[in-house]
Amino acid sequence: MEIAYLVTPLFAWLCAGCIKFAVNTLRARRLAFDLIGYGGMPSNHSAIVASMVALIALREGIAEPAFGVAVTLAFIVLLDANSLRRQVGLHAQAINEVRSVGQPLRERMGHSRLEILAGLIVGAVTAWLVDLTELWLNDSMGTLS
């Protein structure tokens, strides 16, 4: 197995997380460590699944079964990010309104379509950069695999 299939989603998650932290820090005008978590721009989940879809498309092609599996799993994750987790956030908001004791539940859980799109872009670009870097390294130093 090529290591790129393991490190690409990790890099996508790391890139999306760093971008999300920077966006939250700029919006809050302070280091926003307390805003790390679910929700926000870009979607980490979208970046992770998009990186695998893109890497498989680049390396195997879109006619391969692995591409179909990756697209199917990505679709499930994207639906979850957009709808299910948003509903969980709305439920948390309703519970917080009637609850008077304890810490309030986190209400921001899901993603907007723009946050999901940004995650898709981060994931695809990450996969492209990993593939390009590995091609460059193979040309420079011989085969790495």
C-alpha cells in the first residue's frame, strides 16, 4: 500500500484545522483556542473525505471501484455534516433554552454549504499537492514506493 493514501487525509485534516483556527482567530480578534471543535470554516470532515476521493481519482481514475466507494462514503459524510449535525445543534439550542443548571450544550455542530465547499476544496488541493510532491520526488530521486 502506498503511504500517500494514509498521509493525505491526515494532511487534509491538519490543513483544514489550521485554516479553521486562523479564520476563528481573525473573527474573534484573539487566539481562538476555545472555538476548536465541530463546525466552522472549512469543514474538516469534508476536507478528509474529499482528499481521498481526489487522490483516488488522480491515481486510479474515476472508472475504478475504489473511486465509487470513496464518493459514496464522502456523500454520507457530507450529508451528515450538512443536515444531521445541524439538527443536533438545533436540539442543543432548544435544550439550553429550557435548562437552567450546568454548562450549556454546544449549539454549533453542523456546517453551512459554504463551509462544506471550502472543506472540499482544501481536501482536493491537498490530494493534488501530495500527488504532485510524490511525482516530483520520484522524478528527482527515483521510485519511492
